Amino acid sequence: MERLEKVLQQTELQTLNGKKITFNALKGKPVVLNFWFTKCAPCIEEMPALNELAAKYKDQAHFIAITYNNESEVTEFLTKHPFNFTQIVNEQSFIDKMEIKSYPRTFFIDKNGKIARQFPGLPFVIDPKTNERKTNIKPFENILIKMLE
């Protein structure tokens, strides 16, 4: 984890709207960092729940999503699938440095820049009445609440 934290601290990224950000500048608030791509079904499936989390805690934490897809692919994708995180695109080299091999992947970074937890995606539950698979945001929310204490 320490090596990944160094990668975070030494990286400057550009958002979809052209702003430059560094993880050092985000210190002071927790960061929910999600890695995804436009053709990833599990990534798309968890986006509505992640959007709910971002809406609920938007003033208390940073919500950042990173993909290797390019700007035009992401812009087109977001017209059909809203994903209300700060979007960073075209970042294959950063993804490689972070050793992301499967998607989605979500990191929880505490207010001091330390990686608190990481997950391969949101857990899900099967609704016994409809047999429908539903994402369960509660474990992610519980981690975020602890990081806010």
C-alpha cells in the first residue's frame, strides 16, 4: 500500500473539464477513488449507488473516477449513464502504476492521503421477492462515515 500511496502523492491528473488536480491538494477530506471503463457492466451497474453516496457526502469528501477511455468516449457515455464523480480520462499509465488489473476497483483514501481500504466493486444482494440483483452501498457508506469521524 505504501508504494501505491507514493504513486498517488506524486501524480498530477487532469479532469474531464480541464482542471489539474493532485492528491496532495485533496488532503483534509477523504477521497473515494473509483477506477472504471465504459464497457464494464459491473462498473455501470454500481454507478447509481455511487452517485447516491456522492450526493449525500459531496461536501465532506472528494469523489473521483478514473478511466483509460478518452475524452470523447467518456463524454458520450456520460450522456446515457450519469456518473457524478470528478472524471479523469485517458489515464492508462496512472492505472498501470496503481496496479489496477480488474474493474471496478474503489479505493478509500483518508484525509491524510493514506489508503484506508480498497474493494473490487460494490457488494450486491438478491431481492428475495423479485430475484433481482441490487447493489448494496451500505458497506461503502460505513467506511466513509468512519473516515469522516
